[in-house]
Amino acid sequence: MKKFMMVAITLIATTVINAQELKYNDLQTELSSKQYESYVAQNGNVYKVGDKIRIGLPSDGRNYVFIQHVDPVTGASPVTAGYAGREVEVKKIQVQGSKKKGYKVWVITNGGIALAKLYFDIEFALEVKEVR
């Protein structure tokens, strides 16, 4: 009986741990969880909660297209070129969307200013080098 319980606990723990990692290829399937501990991007980069990300240059020259500044009081606004080179910490990794419209992975970081947070549409931000 003890062996059975140990095997059951191990299987449950393994399932829970594995469910917290999201891979780019998983975005083609129905996703049950909306928040993850790590994400393996299409280019193979791995982003984990607690990791540091360095912000690159804005893709339109003045503002970032795929990084949003979200303040709980004022709402969303474009992130300006003043963030170039800044290092931010990954706080959350979330998936939004539907099977019909497709899914997007959002990496949410501290914004470096009060309660503000930065939201990265990570795949597109990587593609245009807004994230290094």
C-alpha cells in the first residue's frame, strides 16, 4: 500500500510540475491553464518567472509596438524609447486567446515605476528585437 501511495504521489507531482511549462507548439492546442511558470519560445529561448529580460530598441523608433505599460490607475499606454536597455524581472507568464482566434503568450514584468507593469507579447517582441 505504501508503494502504491508513493507512486501515485510521484505521478501527481510530475503532472503538476510539467503542466506549469508551456511550449510554443502547445499554442496550437486547447489550453486549460492560463498561467505558467515557464515558457519555451519558438526560437528555443526559455523564460521563467523570476528571470531577467533586457529590453531592446523600440521597433518603430520612438515607441514599442509589442510591449505595453499598464498602470492600475491610468490603464495601458505605449512604452517609450526610454526603456531601451532596461532589465526587468518576469513576474507572470499568461496565455490569452481562444482555439478559434489563436493564443498569445504574455510575459508580465515589473515596470520599474510604482505599481506599473510591462506586458510583452513575447513572440512578436522577440521577432522585432524589442526583447534581447
